[in-house]
Amino acid sequence: MGTAEMLERLFTTQHHRVLKAFSIKSALENLENTSFDLVIFSGDLPDGNAYEVVDYLNESVTQTRTLYLAANTHISHIINSLRYGVDECLAKPFNCDELYLRAKRLLKYHKVPRKEIYKFGKVTFDPERGSLIVGKRKKKIRRKEADILEFILEKRNSIVTRQMLMDNLWGIAELPTKKTIDVYVNRLRKKLGRHLKIETVRGFGYRVKVDEEEKDS
């Protein structure tokens, strides 16, 4: 029995729905069309490296967790995988009971409290679903853009410094430059247009001014 079939049997007996993918293309198609709680992956696939799936999830606004089955058990490889954005690593060969307990823990953490949906005039932003509607148009928004917008809206009418964004939204291994943050903010400005303005407070950072009476209007 192959690894995929073994995992399918393990999780279906615990009443989980399982979809298998044997190529990057089919994996990404599944992620485009279905919402998943957990993705388990291992090594290379015929049409590319499975880390392309992690790239997709890192760029998407999603709560999907990832568990990597590592053939290379060297500590540096495990650390690099975690820095890359994988939530959990397990070395091969693995014990099915241990794998299921690790997966169960990830699924437990997946169930986070529902986030606030922000509505200001003609702008509606749902951080959990990654949905940004400006006027009547739905705008495509990447994960880091969504993180920045949520952070600024949480602190609306207050100044948010670039350092605050770096400390709260980036890990130690991936600290951005101030220019990188400016690029993300400028992308958000273009998507929000005149309906919600992110001001630059010279020498400090950014601020969204909102009339609280307009909230949810």
C-alpha cells in the first residue's frame, strides 16, 4: 500500500473527507475549488516540487494547515521547511498514530474564532475569507496584503509604523525592507481607490481615518 492510500485509509476511518493529488496541477486545482483544513505533502511530484503548493497557500488568504512528510531528516532541512511556511514536519518512515495526533493538533488550531468583518462605506473586507469588495467589485487580495489591511483597520484612526507591521506580520527569518512594506501598501491603495484611504504619516507610518458612524453603513 502506497503512502497516499495509507493516509486516505487512516483519515477516512476517522470520518474525514480526503482528496488525493498526484501532480502539482491537480493539487492546485483542488485548492482553487475546495476549502481544506489540512494538506499533507511529501517531496517532488512529476510536474514540479511540492513546495509550490506551500507557495500557493502562503500567497492565499486561507487557514489551511500543512504537514510535510520529510524524507531528508537532517535538522537543517526540517528547519528550512518550517521557515518556508510549513506548519509541521514529520520524518519518514513515520508512525501512523503519531501522524494522526500531529494532524489532529493542527486541525484543533485551525478552529480559530471568527474574525471581524470590516464594513466602511462601500468597502467590505472579510479577513478570514480573504474577500475584499470595493463598490460592487470583488478585488483579488494576497495573504500579506490582507494581513496588513487587517492590522491597519484594527488600529484605525491610529498611526501604524512600519516597525509595528514588521514585528507583527513577519517572522524573524523573513524580515522585509521598508520599501517592501511600501509596495504592499501602495497595492492596497490602488485596490481601495477613493473609498478608503491609507494615509502616509511622514516620519512615522500609515493611518486609516474612519468615521465610526460610517462603520457598517
